[in-house]
Amino acid sequence: MTEIFDNIRKLYRFNTPCEALVDLIEFFSESSLDAMDRFIGASPFTVTLFPSYTPTIWLNLGTSYQLKNGDAWHTVDERTDILLLRNKIVERRNLPTDNIFTVKFNPGGFETIFGISQTTIGSEVIPVEDIIPASFIKKLKRLGCFEDRKVMFENFFLEKLEKNNKREGFYLQCIKETVQAFTGAGLESATSELARKLYISEKTLYRCFTKVVGTSPKNFQAITRARIALTSYVANPVVFSPYDHGYYDMSHFYKSVVKFTGQKLSQYRFTSQQR
């Protein structure tokens, strides 16, 4: 199953964070064993996710799986929990017994909570125990349901925020507003225009954004635009217009998709038209 082209979300249960964490965390999720049985059955399956620069924690509640992060393969056994930045294409090869609890952070959210820049994650696959006590993880895994695990994690994050007395600094607020601009009405805005709206220099915006997110505003904007445009194309390729997303023409859009997904759009057309 491939993100955007397939409805990956149907395999998982989702829950949004509490109000105090909504700017920092995009969502909590957990595999739905009923959905796995209904949609996957007894066959192994693969999930492919495209770059997003959103730090993501995967707690393994099930069996082992194979993970490809960029070009590097990793074996994640049933006792291993990981953190990754998702700055490259990620492929996870699972068995039907897949059961993963996910915490997906917004850009800058991980640093606000832990006081650790997400750029330090880079292209590595980090053991979660490097940042969260093993005793906490073991206790969380023993809980009986998704909702209880979500609440326990929320309380942990809120305690971290209070303990660190971490206030959202100027540059983190800058990241938040820039990301919102890229994903909203300001998608086509040039970096200079965004800097002007934030009352800072373009150089300051570039430096702050790159320091926090781990990539330049230009690259993040290109990834965001490709993600939004490709989602629109898959939903209805007949009425799709590249101009609505800031592309010069379809050729420009096709090249962007190749850079974003690593593959040509033509190989997905049959799938998208049959959905």
C-alpha cells in the first residue's frame, strides 16, 4: 500500500491530541487488528510513506518487521521501538500481525517537547529508549487499549513541557506560521513574501527554518506542494489542473512527482482511475 495512492488510514485508528498539544503533534494512531483482518487477510503487506519532515515514533505492539529508510534496510523486532524523521521515502514490510502505535509530530513540535532539534535525527533510525525511559514504554504497552495509551503519552508530553519550562520561541513560531502558509492559501508564496509577512529578513527565515526542520524552506515547500497536488490528482485526475498548485504545466507536475515519490506517475494511473 502506498501513501496517497491507497487508503492506508483504513488500517489504523486515529485520535487527535489534546488542545495543549495540538500545535505540536499531528496525531496518535494504532493498528486496527479488525481492519487488518478485513483488508489485509493472511498475506504480508508493504506500506510506503513519502517524505514529510515530521518526526514519528513507532512503538511495536506486534511482531517484527522490515524497514527501509531511504536506501538503508533495518530489522525491527517485536521488542524494538523507533523514532525517525521521515526525510526520505520510508517502506515498512509487515506481517498481518502488524500492530504499531504511532505518534506523529508537527515540524518543530518534537523540539518544543524534548528540547532536541529534529535535525539531530537526520536519516537515522533512533531507538525510542534514547529519549523516553524504557520503564515508561513498558508500562504504556501493558495498557489495555489505544485510548489509554494515548492519554498516558499526552500526560508524559505535558509533564516534559512543564519540566523544561519550554516556551515556544520566536523561531519555532516562525516555523509554525511558515508551515501553515505552505499548506494553506500561501502555498505559492515565495520565501521573500513569507519573510515580509513575518516581519523578518529572508535570511533569518531561511536560517530558522533550516535549523529546526532539517531542510530549506524551498525544499519543504516543494514537498508540500507535491503532496497536496498529487492527492488532488489521485482523487480526480480528469479535472486536475497543475496551475491550481503553482506548476507551469503537466510536465512540471510530472517531474515534481518523480522527485517526491521516486517513481513515474504513469505507473500509478491505472490504480488511481480504479479507486
